[in-house]
Amino acid sequence: MPAPSTSPAKPRHKPKPASEPTPEPSSAAESTPAPEASTPASVANTAAPPLASSPASDSDDSGGLFGPFRIGVLVGGGLPDVLSLGGMIKVTRYFGAGINIGLIPTVKISFYGDATLSFQEYDAYGHVFPFGGAFFLGAGVGYATVRGTLATNFDLSAYHKQDQMIPASLQISSQASVRTLVLTPQIGLLHTFGSGFTLGADVGAQLPIAPSQVDFSTQIPSFPEPFRTQIQTNYLKPNDDKVRSSLDKIGRTPIPTFGIKIGWLL
């Protein structure tokens, strides 16, 4: 039997697959992975820092127990008020007002004459703090009462020889007072700390506006006439005139003022 043919079979050509499009190089934007959504922590980390408080708010110590309204007591000393005591209110950082009582113990000031003087002042005042800080401009108005005393010993031996009822010597104490309306412009510093502690100082002038008439309360023993009239004319009246001169001068002379105050404004 003839052998089967061993001629090689023609290879079958596989169909060429359709050419796939060559991928174009990716752009930089596509090659870079999209950023992940920021977490709250990252947002917090990148948030803008809080703005620093302004110097004005740092120095604003006007907020007290009642918010922007402060009230309290101030005591102090200076000239002419050796001792002062009063109350003050402060509404916001820009305005304050109060009342003040000033006292001068019994003193003798040679500038005003021979009489010994004592002084009391009652006034109401207002302060404007133009920058909202410690610096202020202000003025007060009130009444000052000044009392003058002059005690003098007189020799009445000439009258004693004529009448034994008249003492050989006599002390006459002339006493008088004057009341004056005063205006007191001031400039100074008054700082209230956050705790309420308040410290200040001021300078100004006390300007007499309308002094009243000088009132006397001098008394002498009852002497028989005509000695009583002579003693009043020769001794009592000159003594009273010295007191009147002192009070007239202090009631019409501007006085420089200086004061230091300390207290608490709640």
C-alpha cells in the first residue's frame, strides 16, 4: 500500500488582530494623583492664626462687676485738701463723675495773714478720658467754707484801775467764716486695674467765683458802759479786722491744687 503523503501542510495564517491604538503619554495633571480631601485636622492646622488683640482692648480695664459701669470710693490727700474722701462712678472708658469732700485741719498760713484757718470743701466733678486710658481732663464745682480764728491777749489794766469789774487782762478770740463758690479745673491720670484697684494723681487750680459775706461770732464779756464800747473799738474791732483780711484774701485768691487718690472701683 502506498504510504500516505507526508508533504507538510500549509500553515494557517491567523488573522492579524486589529491594531490597538497606541496609548498617548498621560499629561502631568493625569499622572499626578488627585489630592485627598482635607481632614478637619488639616483645615484646623492651616487656618489663619487668630488676630492679636489691639493695644486699646488690652488696656481696657473698664469692665467691672456691672460691665462697663464702675462705682466705688476714693480717698486721698494733697493741697489744699490735706484729706479728701468721695465716691466715683465710671461709665465706659471715656467718662466718669463723682463727689468729693476735702478737709484742711486747723493751720496758720502766713500768706493769708495772722488768723488760724480751717477749710472744708464739697464739690461734684466730671472727668473725660479722651483716649480711653488713664489720662483725663476734668472740672469740679462746689462750695468751700473757710473758718478763721485769732485769739489775742490784751492789757486792760488802765480800765481795771477805773473799774474793778474789768479784768486787768482779757483774751479776745475773733471767729468768722466765709463760704465761697469755687470752680476747679483739673488734668491728671486715673488708672483702674482689672481687679478694680484704682490709683491716680491730678493737678489743677481752685478758682473762687462768688465769696459770701464774712460772718463773725466773736463775743466778749459784758462790761459796763462806756468801757464796753471803748474795748470793742480799741481791741475787738482790730482783732476782727485781721480775721476778715485773712478770709477775704483766701476767698478771692486762686489756689493751685495737687492730689493723689487711691481706692476701689467695682
